[in-house]
Amino acid sequence: MIADTGSAEAAFRPDPAGARQAFLGELRRQFSRHDLDDETLERAVSEAVGHLSQDPAGEGRDALLERLFEGRADAALHRSVVASLCLPAPRAPLQMPTQMLERPPVLPRLAALRAFARRRIGER
């Protein structure tokens, strides 16, 4: 027998902490920035939403943040927040790939080409 755990609307209410973690995880995946912790991402999202909201008292900002963190934001709001998001620099420095900038000497390449040509001519 199934026990009654509360009202029906409580059973269908999304978990706010889970929705917040899902939103932050999606941002990490989208920007490939798995080095950012929750606090840093929340601060960056809060700043981005602050720039989007026109309310100087900040009440519109709080409502937008609540909608984003609870997973109730529409696609247009999500796109505009992502477009105006300013993330901090990576903690680990980026490394340039190493490549050889000099051309190798020409004579060994010509010698290898001659040897290949001699083998090809000798096979005929």
C-alpha cells in the first residue's frame, strides 16, 4: 500500500535545489568551464540578470533569478542571459600548442625523393 506523503501539488513540485544544479551544470557544459564552482556561476548569472532587468530597485532581477534557478525561464530569457554572461578567466593558464616554425633542411628531402625515384624506375 502506498502511503500518503502530502498533497498532490507537493508531489509534482520540482525540486528547487535540483533545478538550480541542473541550470548551473548546463551552463558549465555549454561553456566547457567545469572549473567554475556554484558560487562563481551564481554571481555571474546575477550580474547578467542585473544588466537585463530595467528595475533599479532590483525586484525584477530577483524574479528573473528565481525563474532561471527554478527552471521556469523561457528560451528567450535563457539565451539573453547566456549572451550577456561574463565569466572569469580560467584558473589554469591556457597553453599554446607547440609546432615547428622552421622548415626542415631541403637536401635530406631531395635525397629521399631521389632514392624513391630510383626505386620506382628500377622496378619498371
